[in-house]
Amino acid sequence: MFFRKVNNEEKDLPETLESFKNGSAQAFGVLYKKYGDRIYRFCLRMLGDEAQAKDAFQETFVKVYENSKKFYGENFTAWVFTIARHTCLNVIRSKKDVESYDDYNHGQSVEMKDDFGLRKSLQDAIASLPVILKEALLLREYEGYSYQEIADMLDIELSLAKVRVHRARVQLRKILKPIVKEINESR
């Protein structure tokens, strides 16, 4: 038989959430420690800039703390990711320098001596996706959330969550097709 190992942190989560709702700084610290890395990675992938990601990450947890009494659900993960998503969207909206899709695709050559070039190309391709596709893809592929969890976080229907992830994958294939071709030809 297989047993899922449940650590004390998971077992105590409902109590921690209740304390958090009542304004406990200690409970906030536990939740910050549990979710901080995942939220930072999400912000970094959404924004593509370390300084902006750090700012968005900090702003997210300030909002979480300030709005602790407004948390009324059971799914803290969805709530905190929703706050992070809105914070990142605000940063994206405020950006003045936006590269066009054509700028990204013209004249790009990737050095394939190691997988760094491929990783960088993938990061750039993800960054070029429309925000609604990028966030769905990041939540699915990098954070490992189910389609239902993604739908809850983005406040959309389950079918739309699936469509957005699919469309993101299709666009990534199109963007990365020349790079894959170059790799295959160099072998």
C-alpha cells in the first residue's frame, strides 16, 4: 500500500488559515514560507524581469497581509495566485516598452552549444505569448495546477482554461519551429 506522507504543515493548514483570517502575523509567516517561492517564480515567469518580479512578489504579499480578513474561502492557493496574477497584470499594463511579435521573430539566431540557448529561446517564446495564454500555461506547466484549479484562479470556465493552455502550446510550437528545425539540421 502507498500512503501519502502528510507533514504537520499540511495537517495544520486549516488552523493556520483560520488564524490568518483573524490577523495572526505568525500564520502569515507560515503561509509566506509555504507559498513564497512559488509566487516569486510565477511573477518572474509572467514578467520576465527580476526587479519587476521582486516588486510584484512583495506587493502581492503586502496585499495578502492587508486583505487577510477578506479571505473567506478554503482555497488559499487560488486566492494568493489570483492576487499575484492581478499584480503582474498591473505591472504589464504599466510597461511602456512593448516589443511587437514581429520584432521577436526577425533576425534571431540561437547558439546551440549547450541547452542555455534553447532554454533562453523557450523563455523568450513564453514571454512573447499574450498574457491570458501565458498565465494559463505557466500555472499548468510550471506550477502543476489542474485545469479546474487554473479555472478557479483565473475566474474562467474549465473549458476556457483548457483552451488557453492548448492555444499557448500551439503558439509556442509555431514560435519554436525554426529553432527545432535548426537543432535537427545540426545533428
